[in-house]
Amino acid sequence: MSAPTALVYRREARELELRFADGARFCLPAEYLRVESPSAEIQGHAPGQRIILGGRRHVGIMRIEPVGHYAVRLVFDDLHDSGIFTWSYLRALGEEQQRRWAAYEQALAARGLSRDPSPRNT
């Protein structure tokens, strides 16, 4: 998979825009990227260990760091930074966004979780 021809983070919208040479274009919300992080913290170390992470509606991306010529590391403002997003994984997230997002929302509902952060105790 070749690198995107454009990778732009739109801070106000909290979305990462990717464009590829074949004309494919995806706008991926930071929240979606965070909950679909390829890190072991989210994906687990074995099948069935995936974590369903709620409370990330307002998450943003602080930094985008290149990893060789094949990926980027996204540093989120909740300090998660261990996922390496390869070009092929980002493309798959774009192509499968509707299906993956629907599955995520169903998983949240099944666990009684919300996209919104929990209120802080004061």
C-alpha cells in the first residue's frame, strides 16, 4: 500500500483527511481513530481481547509522527500514543468506516457505555 498523497489534520473538526493517488478520500474523526487504534491496549494480544473504549467523543490528535515510509503514530490528547497506523490500516478504516462505526456504537450500547466522558467527581 502506498502512502497517501495528502494527510491533513483538521484540528477544529477533529478529523484526519487522507487522500490517495487513486482518488480515494476519507475524513476520519479522531474519536474513530482512537477507538480503532491498532495498539495492543485496544486490540488485545489475542482474539477476543479487544477493548471497547467509551468516553472519547471529544478526543483530538496532538501530533502525527511518521514511522518509516509505511505508517504514522498518532498522539491523542488523552495521551494514548502506542498505535502505529499503517497506510493499509488507515485505508481499511476509511473503506470500512460505516460498518466499523455501527459495530462500535452497538458494542457501547451492549455494555452500557457512552461516547461522552464520565462526569468528574468534584
